[in-house]
Amino acid sequence: TNYTVTYSNNVNPGTATVTIKGIGKYAGTIKKTFMIRPEIPTGIKAESTKTTIRVSFTRKTTADKYYIYLDGKYNGCVVTKNYFTIKNLKPGTKHKVSVKSISVSGKTQYYSLMSNTVTVSTKK
């Protein structure tokens, strides 16, 4: 009863604003911005052969593309589908795979937090 709260641009990934305005005896307005990130990819699965790992995951409505990470490092894989095959790996090696969602608005990209990590070994 002493203030109002309004939000703007708070649905899609990007910068959102919250405004708190005093009412009656309480004067003043505070505006703050906050980041809305794309959804974190879920359902990460990895299947392997001797030299490849096929990564799949659940698509997110707030994502335009995904970055695939191998052993904690971005390996240059940018995908728009919900799967990707990492090639030219050594047989019998253990790897950790994770994914980030990216939402694009104009020239700006917004990144999700990292997905859960899945550990998989290539076959011997």
C-alpha cells in the first residue's frame, strides 16, 4: 500500500527494468535493471563411438543457438539444432560435455549459465 512496482522488458532474454515508486507519505522512485538469461539447456545426453561423441539436449524456446563445451572449454561448436557430433577424438578417452543457450537480439547475444556436465568415454 506504500509503493507500486512495475516491470518492463521482463519476458525475453536481455536487460529488464524494475521501477519502485513511493505512494502517499512515501516519495521517490528507484529504477534498477537486471539481466534475463536464456534458459539453461537440459536433458544433456552423450553417446560415443571410437572417435566421436554425439551430444543431444532439450531445445529451449528462449534460445536461438547453442555452444557446445568439451572438457570445460568452448570448442568452436555453434549449433541451431538440439544435437551435434564432436569428431576426431582419441579412442578410449574420457570427456566432459556441457552446453550453453544463446539468445540473439540485434547484435547482442545473451548467454545462459552452463548446463549440467555429462561424462562420456570414447570406445576402445
